[in-house]
Amino acid sequence: LMAQHADTDGRWLTYEIDWAKLLDFPLMTDMRDPLTSEFHRARRRADLLRPDDEIPVDRAAQLEYRDAVHEYVSAFDIAEAEAIRRRRSDFSATDQDRLARAQNLLRLASDPGATTSERQTAYSRARGELAGLIALPAATVASLERGIAGELEA
């Protein structure tokens, strides 16, 4: 049960740190969507009930945690399936173009073959394309900036 919880956390984390995946499936972070907000609610509940180091002796606590993990996994699966089904279809053609440009710019910003100036400019322009379009989670931004900063230092 704890492994299933950790596995689902890992699946979610790929959306938190992989900007390309997040831009392909933006619904995974859109808290206005009921399926996404339900998934996050279930995740918080499962995290709250997760035992620290050992399985609780209390049978009621075990069952409550089991139910919370099952709800979390199910809610994640449903939200992810919907995000995959819809991809970027909720965005206008213009906004889809902005997302595509941002992805291309972020690829350039991460390209070790690009000059430092090209990477910095591409990153700045990508942030401009995404402004007001998608709210990137803090973990995504941090991961992205760490990766680009590493490339810029190289």
C-alpha cells in the first residue's frame, strides 16, 4: 500500500518537474478542473494519513489509509486519462501556438550546443509565451531553472 502511494507520488512528480510533459498535458495542473482538484484533494488526504515509519497497529487507521490511497490512485488515474485525452484542446489555436513556441524555446534553452546568450534569450522568451497561459508549479520552475542554470554554467 505504501509502495502504491509512493508510485503514484512518483507519477505525479513527473508532471511537477518535466516541463515538456506538463506543457503537453496542462490539465494536470489546472486547479479549475474538477478532476484535477479532486486528485489533489485525494493526494493531500493520503499524505496526511500516511504512516511515518511503520504500519499503524490501529486497524481503523490502516483501513482509513488504505481507502485514502485507493482514492488517490483512482483520482490520479482519472485526472491523467482526461489530461491525455484533452491534451491542449481546451486552448484556442493562438494559445496552442504559444504553448508550442514555449516548448521549442525551452528545448533551445536546455540545448548544450546553444550559446549562453541564445539559452538565456530562449528561456526569457519562453516565460513570456507562458505568462497568463499556464501557471507552472514552483517545483517545475525550480527544476527548469536548475537545468538551464546548469547548462548556462557549462
